[in-house]
Amino acid sequence: MKVVVACNNSNKRKEIAAILGLLGIDVIALEATIHIKIANDADSYAGNAQITAETFANAYDLPSLADYSVLSVDALDGAPGFYSSDYAGDDCNDVENNLKILREMEGVENRLAHYTSAIHLAFPDNRAAITAGGEVSGQITDKLSGVSGVSYDPIFLSNELGKVFSEASLEEKSQHSHHGIALRTVAEKLKNSNHIDPAVIHTSVAAPATDRRKRQVKVVIASENQQKRKEIAAMLGILGIEVVPTQSAIPVGIIEGGNSFAERACHKAEAYAKAYTLPALADDSGLCVDALQSAPGINSSDYADNQGDDKANNDKLLRELSGKSNRHAHFNCAIHLAFPDSRPAITAEAYVEGQILTEPIGSSGFGYDPLFYSPSLGKTFAEATAEEKASVSHTSAALLALSEELQKSILKPSSPPPPEPAVVQAPAAPALTTDALPAAAPTTTALIEPPQAPVSKPIDDQINADIKSICTQASIVLRNAQVDAVRPAPFPGLFEVQSGKNIVYSDAHGTNFLINGHIIDAIAKKDLTKERLHELNIFSELLTTPAAETNSRSSANMESIRKQAALVLPDPKIDLIRPTPIPGLFEVQSGNTIAYCDKDGHHFVMGAHIIDTVAKKDLTKDRQAELNVLSCLTVAPAVAKLPSTTPNTQAIRCSASIVLRNAAIDAINATVVPGLFEIQSGKNIAYSDADGNYFIINAHLIDAKAKKDLTQAHQETLNRVKWNELPLEKAIVSGSGALKLAVFTDPGCPYSRKFEQQLSKLKGVKIYHFLYPLNVHKDAKRWANAIWCAEDRHKMLTDIMIDGADPAASTGFTPIEDIQALGKKLGIRGTPSLISGDGRLSPGGKSIADLKAWLKLETGKV
């Protein structure tokens, strides 16, 4: 299925397109100049989504999918609601909308909010439309946070994720956001229906279809390596490029010169083009190993001697890597197509990441294929079929980029010839990223080098990783996401697992995982995960908060700003560039230094502060405080180094109290990962190495085999409520059974009402309803009093919350204020909130199935 995303907001369109891509739905790119006026005047969210989708479907004559999402804040009586997109005014942007919410929520204790999404997929023919909805609960934070997302994502703290949406990965949002839930429902409905594409697909908004027969070219492969020539010829055949057999009688003088793969490929291709008077294609590939300073590199074919002996090369590589724990490597490939006439040459380059095993596996392929383990395939290149290898290999990626560049050219002699060949950067292997969007064809650009060695420092006594096991388990934990690389982390026995631009951590066997965590170097005062993520996101950092899309705001020339900032700022390393609330002014962050510049980096403002006169805030000062969070760290006192499996509690406590902002440390416990220790501070959990040199914060430790979140289980224990101390006599009781459930419910809250409808269908559970009006809904307390003073309390609860009755005010004693005091003591800030019979506390309602599964943890039966 191919669809148009019916949205004029480019940031939102990109995010929805990325989620649809994960769900197997292709998105057709819109022309940048097209802007469709939408009349969203329906009286429901679904109605507005329908109007938008149908407008786009009629305009493009293509299936069109629209998302109408709104934020509802309980303390603001459900606002902004219908006015979410323009809450601060007709010409406002996301930043202004967010700041208005923050101003209105100052001093408000109840921060409960809900994100709702309505999705409508309309067709230009007679196929029936598909609709779906999604809703999530959360809290409004007191400041903007995160570096991605759209709309109110920087201030919406998701109950499910424990972070704001703008800090979440695309995979997390696809599973737990309002429109992610709705889009998955649409994908399921599509899968189970006959909504197939018509025989003719309109392409008015996409690139015109290309007739390969008119674009075909015949080439000579400039290589004496029979295996490589055969493999490349097969790939070129798939791409519609015909290979001319070479004649051994023609002497070709190849100069193996050059200091890069691209230069060496260029020399070979030009020599063959001249000898055969035909277009000649040369490949120069090599293996670059991090632990060997990128060797063997351009010397890969004769690493052991001058004979190009594969076995000798592999044996030498294993000897050089003996005892080294960092086995990360990448295959690099440069393709050069030279012409015997005046047509400009084309160069394409690509790479693929993997690991070097301790022994060769597989009998296919050639070169280093038996030692090169591909996390994407879950096997070595020598174990893979030709089709499997072609789907991820460096050679196929470079050939694809070259083929796409060929399709854009007319392949006829041109005059005069350009002085230099074009260089095309091929995309890396597909991966799950926060900006994984349908990409345009590669453009002529400067050559980008493959990523360098990781930020993490190598550790000599690191435990060797079982790469296959880690990749297999990580794929399950990350919900079938592709694993791109596995590297050692600073903790003995802990390894970084990279999937696209996402990072998690694993033990040496892939048995236990840490997710959503950052490794903090307490001595160097660095967030190593942040630096690593920055490295992975270096080309997409403009997708940050605050996002803006008004005509008055200019787009930043990232390359120019970086170049000029490196000359102006004390430290040439630029960590982040993002828009400010002032149109045309951009914040440049270098370490703990903040400067401002125009969109091209031609003018800089140093030592200045941006003041928000409406909110009465110094935005620069707030931003500086955010950057200085880690700079207050002090080095832990010198102590004798203990074995990595024994905690140095004094050093851990000293560093942890600072990293956790002077919080009291209640306990230090060993974990299932050797050398990793749990730090408990109140109801919060962090992790540390044995000496308190490195910390992992905001993380969850996952037992991959048992499919259990160990951190969540422990936090539930810390948050448990003593059931026998609940004032059950002040609750309204319904149902019967061995299982017990306490529900803090607000008669005026629409989500409590919805949950009460579900509870009426729950069997085998004794339910205690605590009336907990939050004073947000004007009639909530009156209704709560009416329920308690009624002769049949449960019937009145049902009449009001399910049937919509509105009884007259009642007088008499009620325990409402006592329940409100109890809820505040337990930290209940929204309704409904649930307490299981064994004391587990969970905010928000659940479906019947999820509620049964949650209660099942108590006794093992429902």
C-alpha cells in the first residue's frame, strides 16, 4: 500500500511517515511547494481527520492518511483540545503553544493530561475508508525537554515510557504514542482487508517512473579477481546494467596507487576504460578494524603477503586481534565508473558494520567473509546466500547508489567535461532511526568517511562477547529491530548494542539488557551515551526542540554554521545546533558554552542571554543550568582498587550522591550482570560499576530470556502500598473473588468513567472504589458526595459514571477529604489509579486483558 500523508506540517509528516515505514506502508513524498488549505470545522477529532484525508485524496488522486491529534489537560478543563495546533494564536508555532501551556500550568499541582489521535485513511476510488483512534495518559512537565518530536512532545511526560515524547525513540513512539497506537490499528485493518492498490498507481507527486531500457549502459568490470567480478556482475544484472566480458588479450596497466579506496578504484576504472574504449567499473573494497586503527584498510587484499592469499590474510587478522575485546569492524567499498568519452565519471561509496569472530565460519564468499559477522543477517557473509549478502553488503549499497546516479543522467557525451568526477554518498544499511524517512535519490556531495571508533574507552580485561547471542536476543528485546553494531562499554562485561540511532546495553551473552539508559563517566564528567548518540545523529540534529515551521523562521545552514562556529568558539567541537524562540536566531552549543548566530553562521552573539519577558525567564540561564548538571561532579576519593565483582561502597556512595544531585543512597545491591551494581535512592534506581566511576541512569535492566523488566519489578516493590493499611471501610465495594483491586476514581474524569465501564465487565475480582475528585471538574466533588450519601452507593456510582445521571446535591458526612489526603500521601496525581491486592500501584486505566495480566502477577490466576 502506498499513501500520501495528509499534513502540511513537515515535521509531523516526517514522523508519521517514519512510523508507517516501520509498519510496512510506503509513503509517497509530497512536492515541497504544495500546500493544501484544510477546513477543519467538524465537531469531532475523527471528523476533522476525515476532512483532511479526503481533501488530500481528491487533490492527489491517491490514498491519503490524516492524523488529527489533540492534547487535553485536566487542570485546564480539557484545553487546548480542538485548538491544540493554534493554542497561542492563529500564527503561532509549536514553541509558543508549549510556552503558553507552561505559563498556565505554573503552580498547578494536578499535571494530568491526555494525548488523543484520530486517524482516517481515505481512498480516491470506491474502497471503504479506514479509521482508528489512539489515546495515552501522561503528565505536563514544568519545562521543555528532549531533542525530537512535534507539537506538545517536549512537555508531555508519558506514563508508559517514563519520559517526554521528545526524548523517546521512533520505535518507542510507534508503540506507546497516541498516533503510533492508531497507526498500528490502521496497519492491522489493512492487513486483514482487501484494500490493495489499484493496477495503476498515480505518480504525480513522486519522481517520474524511469524506463530502464532507455537508461541501460554496458560496462567492463575492471578487476582480475574472478570471484569479485562474478559477484559484481550478478548485482549489476539486477540493476539493469549489462556487463561486457573482458578479453584477456588486451593488456591493462593498472596503477595500484592512491591513499583511499576511491582513489584506487579511480585508477583501475580509468585504465580499463582507456584499454577497452568502453565504460569501465572498478571496485576497491577493504576491511577496517577499530582495534587495529582501521587496518588492514586499503591493504586488505595483501595484508599477509603480496599474493592476495585469503587464508593467510584471515590468519594474520586473527593473530593481530588475539586477546582484544573490541571486535568491531566495517567493510568499505568505493565504486568508480569511468567513461572513454567526455561523460563525467561517477564515484559511489558505502560501508557496512559488523564484528570479527574468533574463528572462520561458512564456505561461501571470499576475502574476509568467513570472519565478518553481520548483525543484520545474524551470520557471517560466508554463511549468507548471494541474495542475503547483496541485501546488506557494502558493495551492493555502493552499486545501488551508482545505479541511481546513472538513472538521473542521459548517458550521452557532454561537452565540456567537468574537471572532477562527482562523488555520491550511498546510504548505510536500513535501520530504525528517529528520522527513518523515505529518502530521495543520492545527490552529488562530498565524500563522508565511515564512523570512527566509539567514544567508550577500551578495557583490557573486558569479557569477550557472544556476538551471535547478543544480536539474536537484542532483536527480540528491540522488537525485531535491526542490530547494526556491538561494541564494548566501559563496564567490564557490558556491551553497547547499536540499532540505527538507538543505543541499549547488554551483558556478554545477551541474557540481560539495559534500555533507555545513559552511561555517565563520573571522573571525566561526561555523558558517554549522549556523546555516542550525538555521533550517530550528527547529520540530523536540527530535528530538535523547539521545533518551528512558521514562514518567519529561516532554516539553518548547518554546514555553514558548523564551519564558522569552529573558528569563533573556544572549542571547535560543536555539540548541538537548534532554533531559538527568536525567528532566524539559532543556539550553538559547544561543551558548556552557548552562543547564538544567524542561519548561515555569518554573525555570532557571544555572552548574551535570551530573556522571555512574558514568562519572566532567562532562557539562556536555564539552558546553561541544564548543561552544567554534570559539571558539579567531583572526583571520588582515592581508594584501593577492588576486584570488579566487589563494590567499593565508599566510592560509589560519594560519586552517586553527586550524580544523583545529593540524594540519599539507601542501598547498593549486586545485579545479574557481573560488575554492575544497583543504586537505590528512595524510589529511584540507577546503576554503577564497582568503583563509582561510571553510572547508568534512567535505565531498565531487562532479563531477555525470562522476558522480565527487573528494574520495573524492583521499583514496584519500592512503591508498594500496605493493603491492610488502606481504609477499606471508606471505599465502595463491588464484585467478588479471590483477587482484590483498589481504584482511586474521579466521578468527573472522562477516563475514570471509561474505566468504570470496563470494570463492570470484570469477573472474579473484588473491587474497592475510592472516590477521589481532583477538583478539576466542577461537578466532581458534588457527584462524589451524592454517591457516598446514596442508599445504594454502587448503583449511584454506576448511574453517574456510566449512565450519565446528574443528581441533586446531597448533604451529610462523607470521607472524601480523608481519601484526598490519602491519595496525596501515596503520590496519586491522576485518575484512575490502581492498587493490586499485593500493594502494587499503577497510574492510569487498563484494558480488561491488560488488567487481568497485571492482577495475575499477584496469585498466578484470575
